[in-house]
Amino acid sequence: MPRYDGLETFVEVVNSGSFSTAADKLNVSKSHVSKQIARLEDRLGARLLNRTTRTVKLTDVGSGYYSRCAQILADLEEAEMAINNLQQTPRGSLKITAAGTFAEKYIGPAVADFLAKYPELSIEINFTSRTLDIVEEGYDLAIRFGRLQDSSLIARKIAPRRLYMCASPEYLKKYGTPEKLEDLKQHNCLRGFLSSWQIEVDKEIINYKVSGNWRTNNGNTLLVAAEKGIGIVQLPHFYVQEKIASGKLVEVLPEYNGFDTSTWAVYPHNRHLSTKVRMLVDFLIEYFQSDNVV
């Protein structure tokens, strides 16, 4: 008989005052309760209960044993409650990596709000354009955009990311406005370190090759160049929406604009996902669904 087998049954019998009531509360048969008590007494070599057809009373030995067993079970219940509370209240450290203006403008404030709600956490955010191996480098969560390459990670969409092509009125006045996609080949296209833009054609996202004399991996720098009339730029909505609204930039080829390439929360595949990561991802999804967040 395992060392602690029968303790819960014994305590419930004493608390209930009968084998039948204890069996009902434990959702087992009365005979099972009787066998558990008999085995426990055999293992201990002592009689714990005096029982008649109507009553169950503790022996002197049983009384002392009951006090200890009741305390042990109470301590176990308290320990389980503490674990459950930990599972509901995030604690410990969270290490996050994110990149770009979106992360600086929105992810940072959102995570700060999360920390204000759960101050027992300690959070570190690394803003870098380098795609990190989050498992190898010990990150709990990464914020990434567009198509995801690593299928070994779990990804949840937290916000839309809509791409727009636009240029300054001065550029379009000087060089003309593209009327079809192929016209981009005749224009100075401001781009990052990739040689193509993502374009949605017939509900499929393709990589469309463009060229130009301005390259940078910084979105704000691309935006400034477009405002200065250097060329046409493709950027996510959170860079350009205010510029378009104010007339400083004008949409180009609007039929190809506004498709969603998505912002993702990415984390290692783990069926025992920690509460702090799960709760942060849920928080971010809710945060970006609110009306006051782009």
C-alpha cells in the first residue's frame, strides 16, 4: 500500500461521521472506503476507529493520527491553491523581442500597460531589426510581421498590418502618377534591403520587384525620403495614414493597397505554455481590438 494512500479517506470518514457519508462525498462505494481504512490500519499496526452500526469514533491513537493527517491535507490543499493562484497571476520575468516603428509606438505602450496591471512581473524588451532565434537566445515572445518562415513556432495574430504605396504630390506632379502595376518600373521606388514589394494580386500576395536609388532598413527614413519627393514608397499604414490624411502623401495604385500582412505574436511550441506568455498574448489581442488603437 502506498505510504499516503487512504489518508483522505480516513479524514473524510472522521469528518463525516460515517462510512456511507464519506463514500458519497468521495464518490466511491462504501466497501471501497471500508477496505481503505482496513488497509491503513493494517499498515500502521494500530486501530484508528471504533465503529458500530450507527457510529464511528476515533481511538486515542486515531485521534492523534487524525490531527496530523488533517493538517497534512490542509497543507496540500493550500499548496495547490498557491499553484493555481500563480497560474492566474503572472510573475517572474518576460523577455520580448520586437522591431520597427509599430513596436516602438504600440507594442511598448501595450506591454507597459500589461506590466502596470501585473506589477509582479519583470519585463525586458529588445528592439532590434535582426531576426533572432528566440529559443536559442532565451526569448519568451517575439513580435513579427508578414509571412512567417519558422513553422516550429506558434504564431497568433495580434493586429493588422496594411501596406500602402504612396508618394508626395510634388513627385507625382514631376514624374507622373502610375496607372498600372507595370508603371512602377519607370519610377524611383524607395525600398528596404529587399529588392521587392509585397503586392496583392487576385487575392494572392506576390513579391513584385522594384528598383530605386534610396535604400534603408528604417521605415521613418523611407517616409522622410518620400515626403521630400525622392520617390514612391511602400510602408505600413501606421507610418503613412496621417501623411495621406494631411495631403503630404498621396496613395499610388490604390487598388493594390490596404491588404493585411498581419502582426504576429510568436513563441516557442510548448503545450505547457506559461501563464505569463499566454496572458500577455491575450492582452495584446484585446488591446489592438480596442477602438483607440490603430
